[in-house]
Amino acid sequence: MKNIKSITVMFIIAIVIALVIFQKKEGHKEEMNMETYTGNMEPRIGYVELKVSNLDQSLTFYRQLIGFQVLERDDKTAKLTTDGLVPQLLLIEEETYVERPLRTTGLYHFAIVVPTRQDLALSTIHLIENNYPIQGASDHQYSEAVYLADPDNNGIEIYVDRDSNQWKRDGNGGYVGATDALDVEGLFAEIKDKTWTGLPRGTRIGHMHLQVSDIEESEKFYVEALGFQIVAKETHMLFVSKDEYHHHIGMNIWAGKELPAPPKNALGLKYFTFHLTEEEYDRAKENLGRLGFNYSEGQQEMFVEDPSGNTIKFLIKN
């Protein structure tokens, strides 16, 4: 492993520039003197399905740099996992693809949450040692995170949650977030004598962040129809969740309002799965119909497209 001190210095210089840009976009740093909350952190998101340009290229990236294992694959598709049992990322090679236009709705990033701070440190060092560009690194108060993109420019966040009893709420019940600089030296001190061996068991998809066309329409869909709770809202962003998590789905209009959906064969997000209780599932169906949102239903599952063209597959959790 390269000298940790020299890597730390280079990493700090690189992320200072990225952080300035990132803070301008996120822009929701609030006061830190509010009450704390401990919630139920039961996993909700199952897997993410991405359309990619070259399956072999994507597998090299997601296996060798991110640390997934291949669960199944054929010529055009692959299922990736961290526990050898449950798929968490599905890759599908799009034969006649187009690159997703920048000013369209779709994936902003999908977020991989690792079990410990040491795991985040090991993933970060591994990316740096392989000269892979890290686009940002932040302390969000409730989590610490690094940001990058895959070979098809799909945004990725790798993060670790702080203990939920350290999360703070504001006077309106929303979570207090931040985009402070990541404590890089403190993070790398967690490595000790460990070496990177891939994403550990216990890793999961923690949240999704979507580019949408309109915040108010998105609120009607996700909150009024689907029953998510608002945990943070500003003019250009909305975070919602179940189980009092800091957010399961983030949305923004930082690239502009009323953006069109990308072409169907554009690279990027195809859909992601989200688990609901049977009661939540039935209530969501009723609300979707009442509010005029379309959905297609199978056996204990339904596909729903949000007002911005982002697709979610809802499943009834056991």
C-alpha cells in the first residue's frame, strides 16, 4: 500500500475543488443544535438495474474497483452481489444505446452503504491507489461519503451511516444535513493493518438519488400517493424516506426544471426495487389509482413510473 500520509495530502487537494462545486449544488447546510432521533433502519431498497454500453467493461469496474461479486451472468446481463446470495446490482448491455443527455431526468446516483467507517476508508484508498477519479467527498452529518461515476457516467455514492442516535432534526422534523469536508485523515486512520478485499457482507443499496422535472409533482407522487415521509425539502431538492431513515430517495432539479425523460435506449437507470409492507403496498395502489397515476401489477409486485419517467418496482416484503 502506498504511503498513507502522501495519499491523504493528494486526496485532500483533489476533493477541496470538488467539494466547492458540490456544496453549491447541494446547498442545504442547516444549524446543528436540534434534537437527535433514533429510527428503525430496516433495509428497503433491493437492487438497482442499470443499462450499460459494454458488459465486460462494467464488470471489470464493478468487480475490481467497487468490489461486487458476480452471482450470475450470460452474454448480455449480470447479477452482482456482496453476500453471494442476493442480487444488489443488475447490469444489462444495451445493444443499440445512446448516451443519456445531460439535461434529462434519471439517475443522479445510486448509493452503496457499507457497514463500517473502516470499510469506507478501504474502498476510498483502493480507488485512489488505482488512480480512479473521485468526484467528491463529504461529511453529511448523518453519514460520510465519497462520490464517483462508472464508465458509463452513472453516478455512485459509497457511504457509511453514523449511528442514528447522532442524527439531528430541525424544528420542522426534517433531518439536519450538511456538505462539510470529509475528515480524510480520520477516515484513513481507520484502515490500520487491513487491506481491501471487496465490499463486505452487510453492504446494501442504501438510497437512490434521482434527477426529476418538478419538485412539487414529485412530492405529490412520492408522499401523497406512495406514502413516503419528507425528511428534507428545499426549492431545488426533496428527500423522502420510510422508517425515519435520513433518506431512501433523494430528488433534485439542479440541472433545471421540466427536463424531459431520456430516450428509452439511453444508458443509465432502468429501474430499482423497493420493499413495502403489505399494508403499505395496498395503500399505495389505492392512492395511485385515486390520484391518476398508472401502474402495472404482477404477483406481489408492481411497476410504477414517477412523473419524471423514473421507474420503481415495488415488492411486498416478507
